[in-house]
Amino acid sequence: MEVKVEQSSAKKLMKALDLLALPRQKRKRLLYRVAASIRQESKRNITQQKTPAGRPWAPRKRGKGKMLRGLKHLVVVSNESDENRAIVAFARGNYHRSHGGVVARVHNDGHKRKVDKRSRLHIRRSKSAGCSRKEAKMLKAFGFKVHASRMNPKAAKGKMRVPTVKWMVQNLSAKEVQYAFHALRKSGQLGTSKNSWEIKLPAREFLGASEARFRKAWERAFQGINYGWKVKAQHMKRRK
């Protein structure tokens, strides 16, 4: 997965490279140095939870923990880089069961996803086979009842009781919870829910560098090729 980083000064600098007519290996080393700097800047942006321009990321909807912390370990300078281009990419490896490049693109650019009731129900059921504590509290508030004999075998036949939250979490099945809420909506006690809705993930840009840091990376790269510019094989290998 390749995620390109566009910088307004890149084209001017590439023209400068043409004018300089650098030898192949020297140009290759120069581009690698710049890409390595952009890689470090991108990792720093994740650490600081800021965009390349220095603006804080959109906060979490819930919680205050740092985001994408493990993703910075997958940012690499691709071994597909050559004397004409250098690519900042993502190494093969899972990040929350997805390719790092896919996660990077979604978070860097932002993402919208439409979810319907059925798919959401499948996600919830896969995480919890029964009744969640939140659902149990709601059912208790609406006076949901079960046969008393389910809680006490000695209870009178046909008697109904409102169970405790703890009992519902431990004993109600997913189908019973689904049926209970369906009955509440049908009776008008609970408002009807949407059949589908949109989940919006805000853009949390981290790939790239500010214009000032980008220029600095080129300046350092030009300084660097004045010595030790011969590219060795280990320099171009993808870091693990």
C-alpha cells in the first residue's frame, strides 16, 4: 500500500535536480535521505498527535488515549525507491487486523462508512453473545419481566418478575434481547431506530512535513551527498 505525500515545493526541487544533472547513485542517495527525513517527520507527527502543519488532531469521540501509536513502527522508506523517486510507504504487517497502509489512508484522509442495522447487530453479537449491561439497565427501566421460575425454581407457576441487571447480563440470550427491544418499539415505549446511518472518521493527517521542515530535509540531503553518497544495498532495504 503506497500513500503519496504531495508538497508544493517538490516539483521545483525536482527541476533543480534535472539542472544539477547529478550522477545516478548520488541522486538516488539524495532522494533516499529526503524520504528518510519525511519518514521521521511522519513518525514524530504520530507521537505528538499533530498534523504536519502542527495542528492537533481531532479528539477521540470517547476516551483520551493516544491514537495510532503502533502505526509509526510500520512507516518505512520503500525498497522500490530508485534514482528518480523515493517512496514513504508501510511495511507488511497487521495493525488491528488490517494492513498498516489501509489504516494509514483511512486515518490520514478521513473516512465515511454507511452502516445498516443488520450489520451493526452482527458486530455487536460477535462481541457479546448475550445481554450487555447497558441493555439490561434499559430493560429494567422499562419494567421488562421474565418468568419468576427462571430465577427461583420454587416460585409460583406463571408469576412474572423484573430481574436484576446482573441476572439479565448472565442469563438473557441475544435473541431474547432483540425480541424485548422489538416489543418495546412496537408498543411505542421506545422510539423507532434508524435502519442505517453514517459513521464519519475525521482526518488525522500525519504523513509528510511542514514546508519549512520539508525544505530543511532537502538542505540536509544536499549537504549529506557531499560525503558518503555511494548507496549501499543495506541502505535501500526495507526496515522491519
